[in-house]
Amino acid sequence: MAVVPAIRFRRGARRGRLPAWHGVVAALALAGAGCGDAAEPPAFSADSVMVHVGRQLSFGPRVPGSAARDSAAVYLAGVLRRAGATVSVQSFEIDDPYSERPLRLFNLTGSFAPGKSPRVLLAAHYDSRPWADQEADTTLWSRPVPAGVDGACASAILLEIARIVGARAPDVGVDVVFFDGEDYGKAGDVAHYLLGSKHFAATLGGYRPACAVLLDMVGGAGTRVRREGFSREQAPRLVEWVFGRAAALGLDYFEATDGAPMYDDHVPLLQAGIPTIDLFGYDYAAWHTLRDDASQCDRAKIQQVGVLLRDLVYRFDFSPR
């Protein structure tokens, strides 16, 4: 997430199938067995989320281009496959503005019931910021952020949702997407934020989900989720539906108040004409600091996010018109 630049949006996109992803990496081709159907979907578990957070953090900061990022990608793909998802890897390179070498990035998609319609896209970024540039001590700015909340927590929530969806199929198709390179840009360099979601949105082909829900910095100590500005302006019906469901479920982590616009991974999706909401954790004190570790994850807030996502998937009745 970066300082908000001027944004241009367009409306409309074609409906169709998921695009054929390119650049499948051999290390990500992990085998895994899916789960069978059950009468009711499993309950959401914040404890399971914390296991996934811990595993991601055990690799170290998942900076794009690093071995830790590669290990995290393999781990995410493996969990998705074991849940029964069809996993695709979108591999691409950019000219790295901060290095003489090209930068390789990986977006991951886990699709449940790929032929089913309508479809819901659930997304988060899994990379870590390379620079702790919100530290008061400027000598620490060159160190990478652990990204316990700003990356690992949202990714872990989606892995737990994938487990639930794999155990009992909902009436909608579900695509769980993990974006790389969301936090790669240095301060003021807006062009090098949102690298994964920009590439994903530019290569959609005919893929057209009914809506998308992005998680970012949710579940962090002291955070609150508000009605993010770009979501509110560009997808008001979706915002109304999601926050209406949160209110009906009694989830007080979600405030029906207006939040500032965030330059986040939902922006490229909105620009591509996909109704998208950014469930963003405002007021996170450890943002872009070395304190952003597992100790900053709040199980009660994580649980509320999971309960909401589970409800949205299994009681899906959203219409963009």
C-alpha cells in the first residue's frame, strides 16, 4: 500500500474462462489430495491461521526475488493443492529499478470448481516490504519487514478459507489469489507498488468474477476495517453488501464509517471493471516497521474476518446491478 496517486478507472469487461497461466515453476508443482464433501462447511479457525502465519514467517522476509519468497510460494501452493484447489502460477519479470538484474515475480491462484459460475475472487499479497522505512531510527530503513500482519496474516486467512471451501463446496466457484510485489516500491515510487495485481489485471483475458474481496493488514493489533474510499466510489453495491453482512453477523471489527482511499491491490482490479472491495486494516501502528511480526496478530480480529468471508462465500447473493 502506497501514497494515493491519481487513479483512472474504466467500466466493463468480458465474461469467460480463466486465462491459461504461463511460466509454471517446477518447484511449485506439488501433489496434494483434496477433501471430500461434508454436510456443513467446517468452522473457521483463527488458531489454524496462526499456524500458517508462523510458517510464512519462518522462511524470513518474503521479499520479491528472495529465497524466502520462493519458499513461501511453494508453501502456499502446497496448502492450496491439499485443500483440493487447481493451482496455477503466473510468472513474470520486470526491470528491477533498484538492481541491475531483472526481478522475477510469482502470482499464485487456487481455483475451486473452475467450471462453476458465478465466481468469487479472494485475494491478498504475500510478499514482504524490503525496507522498514517507517522506523524512527533511519539506520534500520534498509532492513526488510517481517510482514506478520502486512502480508502473512491475510494470506493465512485465505488458506484457512481454502481449507473450508475444499471440505464442502459452496454454490459459487472460488478463486484464491496471492499477489507478489505489492509492497516493492520505495517511498514516492508508485510505479513499483502493486506489481503482481497490475500484471494479473493486465492479463485477465476473459476471466470475469462476479466480485473480488481483497484483504490487506486485517487482523492486526489496534486495527479497524472501514469502508475504503476507492471501493466505496467504484463498487458501492459491493461495499453495502459486505458491510451489511458484517453488521448482520454482529462483527464489530467492521465499522460502517468511511475510510481514506488506499492505493492497494484492488485498484488494478477496479480499473479492469471488476467490482472489488478492499477490506483494509486501518490504524496499524507497526506498519512498515520491524515490529510487524506474529505478536501483532489479534486472534479475535482474525476470527471475525474469517467468519465474514465464510458467510460471503456460502451465502453469496451479490449482484453488481
